[in-house]
Amino acid sequence: MLVNEFINNDFLTHSCPPSLPLKDAITQMDDTGCIFVIKENNELVGILTDGDLRRLNQKKNWSGLAVSNVMNKKPKWARETDELINIYKLMISKNLNVLPVLDSESRVVGFLSIHQLTRIFSPERIYPTFQQNYFLKLKNQGTLDENELKHFSRYNFALQFIEQGHTILDCACGTGYGSALLATRANSIYSIDSSDEAINFANANYQNPSIKFIKNRIESLSFENNFFDASVTIETFEHLDKSSGKKFLENIAKWTKPGGIVFISSPMLRYKDGKPYVTNPFHINEMPRDQFIKLINSVFKDFSFSFFYQNNDTFLPLLEENTGFCIALGRRNKVKTK
């Protein structure tokens, strides 16, 4: 996804010339929190923010100043052709609410807001544009953020149980980087997600003849029984209501071949002051540790399961005192022949 697909072109109502008296700029400032300072040809020369005005209020004798006297003359900006996710990360890291977008001649053509991008990019979904070896390099350097490290580590743990030639279900696949990682061993991967943005990003960044990125809802999926050698579902179950979540698990059990692997991760419900404590509004079905394990064992009757918890990039047997994510790793029992 490129910046030019999402920009707000109504920048002139949020712009002014550098010679504008500061008192007039104050009346022009609206809820965007900034004014783009441009020349007649729309060339960006600075930005005036509400933060600049707050700092200015602490000084005296500013009534005769022009915008050019107080504006930021070296503002951050984006190009039309930039990857949207990279600009989102920039705005997060620099705490920017609004960012002007420039064309190839440094003229303003629009702007982006952090609220707009937050709606596009789910807070749970990560959008890396680098491949496995680079991901491992960043991990070893300690430069991955916590969310990226944990997501990558879960897929990397699942990869240890994938064999050459396997047919894999990755659901929900999100932006596809996990599918790309699994494809380093698997022969065929069916990668499912209900988000247009996620599937479009996956197709743009992780096209691979071994991967089929498919936009579909979990409730609408249908595969033959015993179709997959491994079924991987990372941070999906907690987004489904109880009925849909159980049905999804039942389907995975049917779709996975005898001898096949199931890899499921889901956060364990926490309690605070004796009450359920869910910090993510998108999680509608977090379960306490014991209930989740009981559900897994009741649905996957002909599987043998082990349960793990995650400590950064390490996975250890799940103990009663552990909190955070539960990783359920199961193998379907092979059919006995006489």
C-alpha cells in the first residue's frame, strides 16, 4: 500500500503563506493541530503546530510576529510513493499526529493523520517488509520491538515442526510474513485473512508460488477432511465469539491429517482485583488457562497436545503460575493398521 492511495487532498484549508501574521494563524488552527506553511507553488517551507503556539504563549511581545518567525523549518514529510506502513511507523516513532505528503518536486499534495492510519493498521497486526534472514539479523541485534519479536518467534517456533513438502493452513495469516517464513519449508500454504488491507499487503510483499493468499471469513472456510499436514493459527481464537471459536477448532481438527500438526496460540485471560482483565478491545474470547486447555483437549480428541508459554523468544512448558500466551502444540494420532 502506497501513501498516494490514502492521502487527504484537502490541504489548502490547513495551509498558509509564511508571511501570514501569527495572530491570524492562531484563528486558522483547527483540530488537525497544525498548519502547513507553503509558498505560492505549494512548496513546503515549514509547519506550525499547536505545540509551537503553546510554547509561544509563554513568551511576551509575539503579537507582531509572522508564521515564518516561529514555524518548524525542517518538518518531517512523506512522499506519495512511500510505503504506507513505513510512514505509519515513522509517525508512531516520532509521535506525529499529521504528516504532509509531497510530490517529486517537494510540493504539498495532501496529508495523512495518525488516526486515519491507526484505523487502517490493526494494533495487533505487524507489517514487516523484510524476509526471514533479515528478521533474524534484527532479532540478534536486539532491534526488533517487543511485538515484532514475539510475533516472529511464535511463527519461528511453529516452523520447527514443518517438513519439506507439507501443505499448511495459516489462519489468520495477517500481512503474510509468517506464511513467507513457513514457505521456507512447506510446499503449499493456504493463507487466510478477512482483511482486504492485510491480504493486499501480503500479495504486494510476499508473493510466492507456494502461497495462496485468500480473503475469507473463518466462518466461511471449507476444506476436505485430512487436507493439511499442519494447521497454524496464531492470535486468532480470541477474536472469535465462543460458538465460532469452538467451531473453528473443530474444523481444524477435521482438516488436519493423521500424523499432522496443529499449532495454536492465544492469550490466557488475566484477572485484576478478582475480575477478568482484558486490555485489548478486539479480544472477545480470552479464556483462563485451565478452560482453554480443557477446550483444546475436548475438541482434539485424537490428538496428543503439549502446552507452552512464551518468554520473549523462548518457549517453555506451561506451568500454573505462567501468564501471557498459551501455545498449544498437538499432533494427530496416526490411524492404526492391523
